[in-house]
Amino acid sequence: MGRRRNKRSQKAGLPPGTLVHVGEPRTYRVKVTLLDYNESRVVEREIENLDELQPFRESDSVTWINVDGVQDTALVERIGAMYGLHPLLQEDICNTDQRPKLDDYGDCLYLDLKMLSYDATAGEVVPEQLSVVVGPRWLLSFQEDEREGDVFNPVRDRISNTKTRIRKAGPDYLAYCLIDAIVDNYFAILERLGEEIETLEHEMITNPNPDALRRVYKMKREMILLRKSVWPLREVISRLERAETPLIRAETGIFFRDVYDHAVHVIDEVETFREMLGGMIELYLSSVSNRMNEVMKFLTTMSTIFIPLTFIAGVYGMNFENMPELKWTYGYFLILGAMASVGVSLVWFFKRRKWI
């Protein structure tokens, strides 16, 4: 049974910019964290009241606000009003069924990305939408799910270190670091999937079975999910690299070019795995067909051997009165010997022709 979701149809007929949560229903409390930093200091705290953000709006440091959970549309609307976010941008944040994209709203950039994780228990890739809004001195990130730790922990660790480039850069470089962490995590997931594919390939060669075929089809669905996440991301990163906006500095462009190369590498890996999985399905069908051919070959050989023996048994089973062999003392043994000779001769002939 499929998981229950808040669907796009709930928005039918509503005015543009109406905030409706689209995605998996969530019941946990939305968590808001603040990380404000410059070259000399770092402030990190969990926000209980959004009024606590007001002092940091006027600072000359970089302010990163992360929101875990987007089901609270009222909270998203309040943050949007605080930072002057367009209603359509807020609507996209609450809609977790988006494809990766980049929208330029003039005073800010909106990025929609897919952050993936691997559930080892279920053996599947779990997608999570990440919305990133880049402003002049601030960055907002909205994660669909709430969990202990995410792929951004290494970025937070680098911010805590005083001797890193990120402490001297702006929110555009922070956006690059977040995208780079997401793409690097794609490589980690591909390594896990690659190990499973190698195991499946060995099983398909040595012992093809329906369970292995089911796992291959499941793996193909994972590749489709990865492909849908990475292909549009390449376009997003390319636009960021060429963006003509003061929000992206020229010196940050080279870093986006580097992460673009990584995204292309991920796409190549995904396509390679898809071809391998397609080859496994063909290998399975070929193995099943070969097995059926071997069975048919054996049955045909046995039928060919017994056809002349059946003919001889049929002839001497007609019980005509004038059949001289019926009254001969050694007739029974002669016919058995003739039948054995015919069977052995056919087996020798088939082996010589390498049919068996």
C-alpha cells in the first residue's frame, strides 16, 4: 500500500501563492536553528521564537537559518514576511513535490534541490526536498524532514573552524558548500548501490532466480529516482555558474564549475548503473530461456530414443497368429537385444554429433 500524501490536487482552484503543504504528513515540531558568523565570531543556537532573529537581520555577518520541516505553513509565511520572500517562493517551499530548479527573484535566489539518504534497513534511497533562498547577507534553508544529523554537518564544522574560506566568504559561497555536500552525498549513495549491483550481477550469473530479478527491478527504480534528482541539478548549477546577479560573486563561479563537474560525474555513474541493470534483466531472460532449451533438448532426446523402441514394441504387440518370432524360444530375448542395440546406437550417434 502506498504512503499517504498531501497531494497537489488539494491546491486546485486556490489563488497563486496560497500556502498548502504538499508531501508526507508530519506531526513533529518544526525546528529552527540559527548560525550567524563572520571572520571573527560564530553564533549558533536553536530559535524558539522568530523574534530572536531580528537582531541578526541588521548585522554585517552571514546569517544561515535552517528550518527542519515545512508542514507548518504559518511559520513559513512568517519567515517569508520577515525576509520579504515572494508568495510564489513561499508556495514552492511548502510543495515538496518539486523538481530541482533555480528562480531569480531579483533580491534573492531560490534553489530547489533533492537531498538523498540511504535507508539500510529498507534497502532503498529516501528523497528529501531542500529549499534554499540566497539573499545579500543571509541564507535560508528549508528541509522537508527532521532527523538527527544531515549531510550539512561537515559544513557546520567548517564554519566552526576559524581558518576556513567559508568564514571569510558570503552566502553565495555557503550555498555552494551546501550544494557540494549534497552532490558528495550522491557519490556515497552510489557506492552503496554499486556494491549491491555487483552482488546482484554475480548472483544473476551463478544462480538467476525470481527474487534476484525483483531486486534488480527495485534497483532500477532507485536509479530512476537518482536520475530525476541529478539531471535537473546539473542545469541549476550551470545557471548559477553563469548567473548575472550581484548575489553570486565572480570568484564563487569557479567553485560552482567544480561542483558542476561532480554532478556530471554522478550522472555518468547513474547511466552506467542503469545499463548494467538493463543487462542483468536480459541476462536473466537469456538464462531462463537457455534453461528451458536444455529441458526441451533432454525431453526431445529421450523421445527420439524411445520412438523406434515404441515402434518395435507396437509391431510385436499386434498378436498375429502367423508371426514366427512369437513361437520361437529365443524370440523375446532377440527383440530385447534389438531394442537395446537401437537405443545404444542412437545415444552414440547423438554424442558423436554433440547434440547431447
